[in-house]
Amino acid sequence: MKWVLATGNQGKVKELASMLAPLDVEIVPQSEFDVPEVPETGTTFVENAIIKARHAARITGLSAIADDSGLEVDCLQGKPGIYSSRYAGEQASDSDNVEKLLTALNGVPPQQRTARFRCVLVFMRHADDPTPLICQGRWNGNIAQIAFGDGGFGYDPIFIPSDMTVTAAEITKQQKNKISHRGQALNALLSELPAFLNP
Ligand code: ITT
């Protein structure tokens, strides 16, 4: 069995592929099928994850898993949220986004820098699946004053998980997968998949 991983983000591919490894399924990133990017026109993480999964399933004819995720900063009323990858503009790099967020939080004291990552994973058996499996995770923390660490991707160098004193870019990949928003959503998916596939 082969499923398509409906993301163009290499950071997500690395994390999801290793966590999906125990499944007896070949997980193939959408880049191997030349799936073009689809506009994320939804207004929620759930809508955008469904759009991406449906698009990849339609083009490949395979079952698809998509991830829509982002960072919500409380003192910015939940921004950048669903716009996290495009916070500093359509072509923004991770470091552009990080820089913009640090500038937006300039002068904000530590206790007011609370934030959380959210992840929505959608599994669709086929492009017209009317009841996709939807699993979610969230990871609370604080936004650091400056970036630290080389691991992970995106906003990891400025995200200090609750109960930690280092950023998400300073912990191991295994540690991150155990506790992150994506790790939580994926654990839920893995536990619900058997009943979902064999009702
Ligand atoms: P795809 O749509 O192709 O999956 P994307 O990067 O555009 O890739 P999203 O629209 O879901 O995906 O945006 C997610 C952004 O949220 C991502 O680019 C990061 O900036 C941020 N993000 C999500 N999970 C993260 C994590 O584990 N660590 C750091 N940043 C994360």
C-alpha cells in the first residue's frame, strides 16, 4: 500500500515520515509525483489540511495525509496562526518569519509572550472521501527574546516549550516528536487509523 504525504515542507516531511515509519505503508512525499502547490484558501487549519489532502489524493489517485499547522501568539490575538508560513510575505523564508515575529514582540515582557503551536492532520482514503480522519495537537510555550538552536524548522528557534528552558530547535528530533503538536496529532492518527480503515 502507498500513501502520499501532501506537504512541500521538508521539515514536516522529516518529522512525519519518521513517525509514520511503523505503519506497513509506503509513505511517498508529494514532490515525487510533481504535485503542484494548491492555494490554501481556507479560514481554519482544518479547512486548509482538507484542501491539501484532497488535492494530492486527486492528482495521485492515492490516499493522502496532509498537515496544516502554525503558531498562535496570544498578545498578537493568535497571529500568525494559519498564515504562519506566509507571515513575512508569500515567498518568506523561515528566518524572515522569525525576524518579523521577534520585531512584533519587541519590548513585550516574558510573561506576556505565551504562544502555542497547533497541528491538524487529515487522512483521506480518496479525493472524494466524505468523512476524512481529522486529528489535532497543540504545544504550549513562550516566544524567546532571540533565536537559539539549529534543529527543527520554522519557528522552533524562538519557541521555548512550557516546562523547558531551551528552544524547540535545541532538543533532539526524538524529544520533539514525543511532545510536539505534530507528535500529538500523529499519535491520535495512529491510534484511530485501524478502526477508521476497518470499520
Ligand atoms: P505545506 O502547506 O506544503 O504543508 P507549509 O509550510 O506552507 O507547507 P503550513 O501552511 O501548514 O505549511 O504552515 C505551517 C508553518 O507553521 C510552517 O511553515 C512553520 O513556519 C510553522 N510551523 C508548523 N509546525 C512547526 C514546527 O513543528 N516547528 C516550527 N514551526 C512550525
